Amino acid sequence: MKIRRRREIAVSEAELTALTADLADAHHDTLPGMLAAANEMGASRRSFLLGAGALLGGVAIAGSGLTNGLGSGLGLGGGSGIAGASTRAAKSSGLTGDLAIVALAASLENLAVATYQAGIDAATAGKLGAVPPAVVTFAQTAQSQHRDHAAAWNGVLTGAGKQAVTGVDLTVKKSVDQAFGSVTDVPGLAKLALDLEEGAAATYLAAIGAVKSPAGLATAASIHPVELQHAAILNFLLGEYPVPQSFATTTGARTTSDKIG
Amino acid sequence: MPIDDPRLRDLLEQSQDLHHDAMRATHASLDELVELGHDDRRAGHRADVQADSQAGGEVPSSVTTRSLLSGLPTGGVLAAAGLGTAMVALLASPAFAGKTADVQMLQTAASIENLAVATYTTALGLDFIGGGSANPVVKAFVTKTKDQHADHAKAFNAAVTRLGGKPQDQPDPALLKVVEQAKPSLTDAGAVVALAIELETGAAATYVANVPQLANKNARAVTASIMGVEAQHVAILNAVQALVTAGAADLIALPPDAAQLPAAAGSVGFPVAFFSTTDARPATEGAL
């Protein structure tokens, strides 16, 4: 990876590194609790699915009131009706209700991890020109956090006796691959990452309107703000206003009709 | 407060356009909330509320039961339903309406937003934040963030009103003490940013904690649409604080000279993968 020579900020760099290390410790303190909450959701879902939960089968996002723009930043098509989407969810992943949403979330997180890896690989191969060190740190940290998010959601699935999702959201991947093909520099990659982060955040916001399990709500609520934090820093690095809206929206949210594989 | 830099002004105008789109969506949630509130009042008993919930409507019965009955022994489905019916009869009376957990959480949220507006207003009165010696990006950020908190306060108070509660125009009293104690020490940008991080983190943590607790789906939607924005404020403030602390305040610019930013500046904004609720304020703290 090509790193531009930068102005020496020796003391500040040391301070920042120490601060970052403290924050990493804080993160590792938070992670076990979140995984426990996710597992709690998985356990409750398992018993739930054996009982009256069957009534909810195929209505994953019914009643959410969400008619979303579906990956607008990535040039994906408009959303289908919620009822239709949830019906197809059962066909796509074999899961219904909250678990179909969990599988979608895991697949989006896996896609984010893979896309950041592709970006890091391209940078390392010198395909993006000079890469500022702050961008390297951003990509590595964001990727690590998306990996944690995927683990949390997969913990729910395995806790419910289902298989973890190791694949990605193929519907979004198609557009990501197309966009990635034309990325030649860091701003291009940052814009692609921004689309992914905003799409993930929008999906979590939509999920909060759809998920029934309190533990699932808590997990989605704890991840959505972090995706928006990634987006804020990306906007800043791109020279855009970092917090452009007073209210987050579901524009660009994915639905459970997406193909996962 | 006028923003002098043309580039910043353009960005803020673009942001305003996005904001209007988002406001339309939020108003839609609030409008639904009004309709559902009317429906609830017409229904007047829990059975109808449960039917609404099962039909994809409002107030999930299990959540409401949990928040109202926590700590009480359970006696099976019928026992819970009987007590629930009684509680709904209580809730239907105007005197009790403002005391529901949802209303209290929304009132506290509004009070936190009121405090944020007041604090940023105070900060803008300081020359190094809102005056001639201020970094223009910091000044623009504080101005815009104050306005966003004012939007949030309006949204929370609209939700409070539409659920039958009393809107909150006062700041959160516990946090107000923190701000008042901090005021004498606000002698440089770093101190102001540190205080702002504390307030923004508390706000975001409170809303993250409230989302799974709110029974009313639309109150939850409004809260959820705001929590991530507060987290974004935290991210940018974290980055600003790191640069100010490092003596590199000149790198706070739009666009920044990314090549000059220290490596750690890329990740200091988002320290944890899961937003913690450790700093959440008690649900009733601002429900005056």
C-alpha cells in the first residue's frame, strides 16, 4: 500500500494512537454484551418459532410502513411491495419473520467486509494511487466493525438453530462489482463505501420498524448509529458536510427479497 | 449565524435540501402516530389495542405489558390480560395519559434536545466557537448541529403532544447541572468540544436504549431516526477533539487535506462496533 509522506505530528500521533487503543479496549468491553443480547434473541426466536410465531411467517416487514428506495446510491431499482418482498424472503433464504431480516443484515455486513477487503487489496496493489494513512485506518477499522456486526447477527441465527450466513447480498453485490470496476482512486472507493454504509444504516432503520424481538431491536439499534458514524467520517474525508440530515431515513434500505449467496 | 465560506455555504444548502426530504418522512410517522392515538382513544380497552398490534397496527401488547408489569408476578396469559385490561382503562383516562413510559421517554428526549440547543447557543457566543477567531468549519458545524437539535426537540415534542403528554420546553435538569458546572471552564475549543461529546453521547445512548423499550411503533421510529444523527455528531466531534488536542486544528477543514491527517484520525470517530447504552439517561429524568 502506498502511503503518502505526511507532515510530522509526532506528539499528536502518539496521543491519537494511545486514544485509539483506549477506544479499542472500550469496544472489546462492549462486544461480549452485544453478542449476549444477540444470542438471547436467537434463543427466544427458537422457542418462538416453535409456537405461535408461525403466524408471523412470511410477514417479515409487514406493517413497517416502509416503501424504500432500495440502494439508490448504487443505482439499484426501486423497491417492491413489502408484502411481496416478505413472501419472496421465505423462498430466498428459507427464513421468515425476524430471522429473514437477521439473515439480510448478516449478508450486508459480509458484503461490507468483502468490499473493504477488495479496497484494501486494490490499495496495496497500488491501483488507487497514493492512499492517505487516515484512509487506511478508516478502512481497516470499519471492516473490523462490520465483521463484528456479521458475527452478532450470525450468532442470532445459530442460536436459533439456523445456519450462519457466510454469503453476501448478491443483489447489492452486482451493483458493487459494477461500481468497483470503475474505481481508480481513493475518493472513488470512499464514495462506494459511503453508499454501502448509508444502505446498511437505512436497512437497520427499516428493520427497527419491522423486527418484533426486543433483543433484535436492541441489536439493530446499537449497529445503525455506527454505520452512520462511518458515513459521517467518509463524508468528511470526501469534503462533504458530514451530518447532512436532521433525521436518518430508510431511503436505500434493502429488503428480504434480496438474493443471498 | 452567517457562514462566510462559500464552499461551506453550498454544502449546508445541499444539506438543507436533504433535511426537507427527511422531515417529510418524519412528519409521516408523526401523522400516523396521531391517527393511531385517536384509534387507541376510541378503542378504550386493551383487547382492541392487541387486535391492532396483531394486524400490524400499533402498541405491541407484549412490550406494553412488560413495561407496565415488570416486577409483578405473572399468573399466565389470562391473568396478565386481565391486569392489562385494567391498566388500559387507567391509561385511557386523561390524568394518567401523560405518565406512560413512552411519553416519559419522549419528554426526556425533548429535554435533552432543549439542553443541547441551549448549550450550542452558549458556545456560539464564545469568540473561539462562533466569533471571528473561530475555525470556520467548527463554527458551521456548531451552528448546523444546534439547528438539528432544535428539529429533534420539535419532533419529540410533537410526538409527546400527539400521545397526550405535555411538551417539554425545559432542559434536562440533571444534565443542565453538568453544563452549568462546566461553563466556567469553557475557555477554549477543546473544552467546548469535550462537553459537546458528553452531551451528544448521552443523547445517542439514551435513544439507543429507548428504541427497544418504546411500545409505540411510531414513537420508536422517530427516536430511531434521531439516534444515529446524534452518533454522527459524536463521530465528528471525536475527530475534531483529537485534532485539537494534537495541536492540528488547522487540519479541520472541508475538504480536509486527507494526506496530512494522522493515521489515527481515520478511526477515532467511531470507537466501538456497537453503540453503548452506558451513558443513557434515565427515562423519567426530563419528564417534568
